[in-house]
Amino acid sequence: MTLRQLLLLTAGVGLLAAAALTPLIGSGYAMSMAINLLMFTALATAWALFSGPTGYISLATVAFFGIGAYTVAVVGEALPWGLVLALAAGLGFLVALVVGLSTLRLRGVYFVIFTFGLAELIRQLVTWYEANHAGSVGRFVFLDISQAQIVWQLTAVTAVVFLLGALLQRSRLGLTLRMIGDDETVALHCGANTTAAKLLAFSLSAALMALVGAIVAPRWTYLDPTIAFNPVVSFQVLIMALLGGAGRLYGPLLGVIPLVLLFEYLSAHFPNHFSILLGVTFLAIVYLVPNGVAGLAERYLGRPRPSQPAAAAPAQPKEGTS
Amino acid sequence: MTRAPILTVDGLSKRFGGLVAVDGLSFSVYPGEIVGLLGPNGSGKTTTMHLISGALKPSAGSIRLGGDEIAGQPPYRIARLGIARTFQLVRVLGSMTCLENVQAGLAFGPGALAGKAAAQRAHALLERVGMHPLADRPAGELTYLDQTRLELARALAVRPRLLLLDEWLAGLNPSELVEGIALLRALREDGITMVLVEHVMDAIRSLCDRCVVMNAGRKIADAQPEAALSDPEVVRAYLGDDDA
Ligand SMILES: Nc1ncnc2c1ncn2[C@@H]1O[C@H](COP(=O)(O)OP(=O)(O)OP(=O)(O)O)[C@@H](O)[C@H]1O
Ligand SMILES: [Mg+2]
């Protein structure tokens, strides 16, 4: 293990420990901040597991998050909690698998639009079902789960997301995802089954998002599709991952911390203009830090991989990659 | 030759809408051979390479690698069966280092390598194409020439029984050309079977055992280089059929 990896590991364990301790020493407000921070860290890091290396930008985060939350609303009282969580993750995985089979052929902006449409479609389907078959659009979630328990469960899931991410980076699947991000045609001709790799990573990431949705669902005592499938969540996760830098495992975290604080401030002080300010934040980030904070930091603090620009390399027109 | 062919293309066709880019093409490649695939611009050479490597699905015809029918199979499966290729417009994994580019070729299929063994083999392959000093350089920052050499190293990493090179020597200056031809000849000494699409006549004469010449999607000659290049129909195809 290099010094750099040791430092990152220590920092990660320290942050998680601090989060896990908030219920013991902090106020109710501190706990709700911890939940927000952990929730978005887990979501943005899970998002970057797939979208970071492949460059497939997904706006379906809230579709899977909402599936998890709704699993709790529907069967939360009937089944043991562990089983509810497993069911939520399993459903997220399955839906992603089915959707991925049709979606992952699309590239670029088409994929973005499809994933956004998917989240809206699922929201409409749930609304329709609840109104016509369940009797009312909203549901009450009465579970004996405290804020503190939510914090601890989220801490555990966040740790799992980071662990999976670290394993993924060392695996052949991780290599395949990076190859796909660079040039999918080359990946195919190297012998990589790119469709299988994309499906697996997309579904894994979706399962984690659904798990997060299930864990935070007891926070709302009342749940309806506009809450569970709020598209703003997908955009927030995207901005956070991009601000931090989706190319590194710890990147999204660097975006989550400042933006959770900023969004907290904005929604407290400008509740009526929140969406506009969200949009402005988005534009500013894409314009000012295209490679993310992690990219900026590593440029100034030295990179893990040596890469001086080729001394004699003329400006090389980049070949189109289908 | 008495040995069984390694590649047998039979009645291969590909149409794009109304255009027939490859039209009933048949030829064989034997183990250890270098076959040149020639023809004027737009005659269907690259399309043929795409069909053999699985990048495109044939409209009709069969392609056999050894005993396996591979026509219409996905490219990753064809790569795992032992067909590696380079691209007419060079393609590298730009954000990854040269070493990682070669490791990408080593990572899949039977005999795949990972970890230390992969790094060692990748270094050896970079050395083979004369690029080991650039092992840690991101491939996107390389010069055009180095990118073509990296592509070759990556293709060799796939452990090909058959290597497809699409104008791999194009764009080289005379001294680079000499180097490139020497490298391909060295690969031939190692017994690697190749199909080369080339316009560079020096390269064709000094490398190819046999030439298949195409025009408008059809095969018009299949002979040793001198015989193929002096074939009247080939000469007419290259000079342009103004009278047609
Ligand atoms: N994807 C495609 N869709 C439609 N037409 C295509 C496609 N690819 C190739 N063609 C056409 O098929 C014909 C053969 O093209 P191909 O690229 O195989 O020629 P080539 O022999 O490699 O030529 P060159 O020497 O210029 O590389 C051309 O007329 C080309 O315009
Ligand atoms: Mg061509």
C-alpha cells in the first residue's frame, strides 16, 4: 500500500467514524446533516461506479432511489427490516438490468435523455397504480426506526460502496469500464464483452441507490411519488459527482460536502428560488471545474501516475470514437 | 499449399442500402502467410476487414476461422477466438497509459493475463514495437506514429492467430516506413499470419506472399504480388476505367 492510499484510507475511516458518532454527541440538526451527507456520498459514489469510468451520464438515480423508498412504503411493516433492504436492492438491480438491456445501446445525449425519461415514467406508473389500485396516491411509513439508526445504516452502506469501488478498480470489470469510456469499439476488439460489463456495473450501482432509498425512507413519515421520485435528486447527485470528479473513487465526496452545505443554505434561505439557483450552480461547476475538484487537486499536488505531455507531440486531431 | 487454411472467406457480401460494398468475395489464408488485400479507394477493403473482425455483420456468405464459423458473431467473441486488428484511422485508449493499453489486449479470452504477469508481458510487447520508454505515457498524448505502434502492440496482446492490419503503414515517412516493414517482417518470422490492407507498393512487394485484389467489392485477382500487380484487369482498375 502506498503512502497516498494509506492517507486516503485513514481519511475515509475517520470521516465515517465521525458520521457514525453524530447521534451520540450531536443535536437533531447535526444528525439530519449527517444523513444528508451520507446519503449523497453513497448516491454520488454509487453513481460514479458506473458513470465515472464509462462516461455514460445517467439521470436515473432517483428512479432506483425511489424504488428503494417505495419498497419500504409497501412492505416495510410486513417483513423483517433486513429482508426489506435486500428486496429493495434486488428490485433496483432487476429494474436496472431490464432497462439496461434496451438503454445501454444508446450513447451520449440519447442515453442521458432516456434515463431521465425512465425516472419520470416510473414516477407516473407508480402514481397511476397508487391512484387506481391502492386507493390513494400517498402512503404513510410508520416504522420504529430512529434517526440514529438511519445514520448508522447509511454509514455502513457508504463503507460498502467505497469497498466495492476499490475492488472494482482493481478488477477486470473495472478495466473494461474504463476501456468503454475511452473507446468501446477498441474494447470489443480486445475481447471485452462490453454489454455484459455495462449491464453488471449499471445494475450494481442501481442496487446500491435503491438500498440508500430504502434506508432513508423512514425519515419521511408520509411518502408519495413526487417525494420519492423527485428528479432534482438525480441532478444533485450528478452535479456533486461532476464537481468532485467522477474519475476517482473519493472524487464525488469532494463535491458532496460543499454542495450539501450549499443546498442546505439555499433551501433554508431561498426556498422559492431553489431550482433556479440549482441550475446556476450546475452551470458554474461545468464551466469552472470541468475535471472536478479531484482533477484540480491532483494537478497541483502531483498525480499518482506520471504523465508529462509528449515533448514532440504535435496537436493531434482526435479520431472520432463512434 | 497442402495445409488447411486458417481463414476461409466464402461468398461474402455486404450491402449498405443500395450500395454493395463487398460482393461475393471468396479467398483463403494459410498459416504463416501474409496476404495483401489491395484495391482502389472505396473497393471494399476496410469493409472486408470489418466483416472478418465482426465490427459489421455480413449480408451473406461465410467466414471460417479454422473450423469455427464466425460470420455475424460479435467482435469480442471473434477476438477471443484469435483475430486481432488495427484500425485505418488509428484508435487508442486515450486516457490510459501505453502499458494499460497493452494490458487491455491481454485481459480477455483464453490465456488472459492479469496483475504482475500482465505487466511483464505488456512491457515485453511494448519493447517489441520499440515503445518501452513511453510505457507510462497516456496514449492520447502520443504522436501519430507512436499511436500506430501502440495499436500494433495492443493487437499482438490479443494473442492473434490472425492479425488484420488496415493501412498500418500509411502516413509514415520513408525512414519510418523502412522501420515499419522490418517490424512486420520480424512478426512474420515469428509465424504470425496476417492480412494487410496496403497502398504502399514497396511494402506489398517485400512482405506479401500473395495478394487479393478487389475492385467495386469483387475479387479481380488472387496471385503472387508481381503477377497480381501486372494483371491487366488490376492495372485497369487502378488507372481508373475512364472508358467505362
Ligand atoms: N457504414 C457505411 N455505410 C454506408 N456506406 C459505407 C459504409 N462503410 C463503407 N461504405 C461504402 O462502402 C464502400 C467501400 O468502402 P471501404 O471503406 O470498404 O473501402 P476501402 O477499400 O477501404 O477504401 P479506402 O482505400 O479508401 O480505405 C465505399 O463506397 C464506402 O463509401
Ligand atoms: Mg479502407
